[in-house]
Amino acid sequence: MTRTSYPLGIDVGGTGIKGAPVDLDKGAFASERIRFETPAGASPDAVADVIAQIVEHFADMIGDEPIGVTIPGVVQHGVVRTAANIDKAWIGTNAEELISAHIGRDVLVVNDADAAGIAENFYGAAKDTDGLVLVTTLGTGIGTAVINDGVLVPNSELGHIEVEGHDAETRAAHSAKEREELSYGKWAKRLTKYYTSLENLLWPDLFVVGGGVSKKAEKFLPLLDIRTPIVPAKLENAAGIVGAARLAHDRHVK
């Protein structure tokens, strides 16, 4: 039986807001993704207006299916607690209520790293992995998602653990490599200390490494001296949209 409607995933970032209906059987877009520039300042109402445009664009494809939205910040029960690369006015805002008021339907709002982690868990590098999976994104900072036997532990923020007296992401994120012009070898030593700290705290079964630099995984992952298997992410820029749609679907069917 061919599906006639699909859940919608929307990924809110500091520079772009992207969305697409998602085929959850395949873990892939059911239609070409649409992208809008993030409004200057990225205030809650301005972002919600763009989200409404994306919902309207795909109205015929999503029908009554659920909608999932990622936010670059901690999200507790729909309320945004931190804001990275978006207006600080988001902090304390019930994003689910705000966006629902703009689009006239229910929405699930989730941390962007958590959404990417769920996508990798169901469709990507962590698929069929039992036990504890830690998905880390190495970019401007370090985003993390903790997933145990397919169940997300939200808002982990493990990029901020202390390693040798420093907030880990200030030394081990890809931005630190670029800023300090580190070789892959020197950066790998910092990453080894970071991932060793994580594995000593949580004893994961698998690390998955995302972010744009994961496309160059062969240049640094083999240099890491850790005991836990570590692999590059597979869904790349689609992960946030796919994961948001999956999480919205899962809440909708409960």
C-alpha cells in the first residue's frame, strides 16, 4: 500500500530553516527539501512564521501527520532552556505552544542533536546496535545524543563536560581545530581525551561521529586511542529533519 501522507521534519539552524516530509520506512525525504534563510536575529515569532510557510508548502503531502521541529538548544517538555545561534528570547519560551499557535496544529519540538541521534539510531550508523550509543557532532561546539536500546535520554549536553580543566568543546570541537590550526594528529589527541572521558563515565557500546567533518572521518578516527568502537554518521545534513519527524511520529502513535 502506497502512503499518501508523511510526517514533516523541520530543522531550525542559525543560518537556515529546512524542512521535508519523511518516509519513515526508508528514513529518507519523501519530497525535495525546502530551505529558507533564518530571519535576522532568529526571534521566536519570526522563526515560527517561517515554519508556518514550510508547513503550508507541504500541506498536501503531510495531511494530518505529525510535525517535528528541532531547535539548537535544550528543550524540556516543549520549553526552550538554552539558545545557540538564535535569539535569547527563546529561553523560557514554550516553543510547542508558540509554533502551534502559528500553524494551527500540534507540534513536537526537540533539541537538534537529539533529533540527529535518533535518525542515526533508526536509519544510520547506529542501526541495529544494542545497548548504549553516544552520537556526537563535532562542529562549532560538540552536540551529543544519548540513546539506550533505542530510547533517547534527552538534552545530554555532554560537549560541556570538563576535560583537563576546560569545557570540552572549547578544546575538542572542530572549530577549535580550525581556530588553532591543529593538524589532524594533534586534534585526535584532544579527541582521544574527550572520548576517553565519556567512555569512563558511561561505558557506551558505540560512538557515532557527526557534523560536517565526519565526511573526513578517515583522517582522524583511526588516530583515536579509545576502547569503544567509533564510526562516522551516515545521514549527514538530513539527520535533523529525519529524526524530528521520527520523534513526532513516535509521540503521535503512543
